[in-house]
Amino acid sequence: MLVIRMSRGGTKKRPHYSIVVADSRFSRDGRFIEKIGFHNPLLPKDHADRLKLDIEKAKEWMKKGARPSDRVHRFLAAAGVVKPLKHNNPEKAKPKKKAQERAAAGAPKPEAPADAAAPAAETPAA
């Protein structure tokens, strides 16, 4: 199966990516069939050299059956080649367990630990 994905290059903490067409069995940074662009995430988002992608070659490879990875799909959607992926995770927006317990009890958020130490200091030692 053919995939259009990013292949990492650069040094430690200074990445740049080549956008390549490769067989899905090849390693991420290994063998590829054709390089169709590059992405440099260290540049500002409005910089002209942050992303260069040959749209025509990407379209040709997709006609041949190549599937873009999630990140490359996002780049192609921004260029208007494909429809954007729709993500739906309703569980993410829900409050977590402790917040749900607080809401159910109707209690306000717990106070700071410094307030809890003050009453213990007021009691006289016998």
C-alpha cells in the first residue's frame, strides 16, 4: 500500500521533514519512491518556505491509490485538494471524574492547603 507521509531529517531538536511517497512497509526515514515536498516546522506559520508541496504530483499519486497520512491530509485540505477530516470526540469535552463529583455534591472547589493549616495552629496545646 502506498502512503504519502513525512520523513524526518535534521539534527536533534532541529527537525525538518520531507514529504514522500513510500510503501507503507518501508521505515519512516528509510526508502521512498518519490519526494514531493518538504515541511520546516521551525519557521513561522506565515513564512513562505515553511511548506512546499507539489500538489499535482500528490493528486497523481492519490489517483494511483496512495493514501496521505493525517498530517499530510491536513496540508492537502488546506490547499483545497481533499476534504478536511472531521474529528468528533464527545468524551473529551466532558468534565473528568472529580469535577463531576464536585458538581454532583454542589460543593465549591476545594480551598488552598494553607487555609487548612490555619485552624490547627489556633488550637491551644495542652
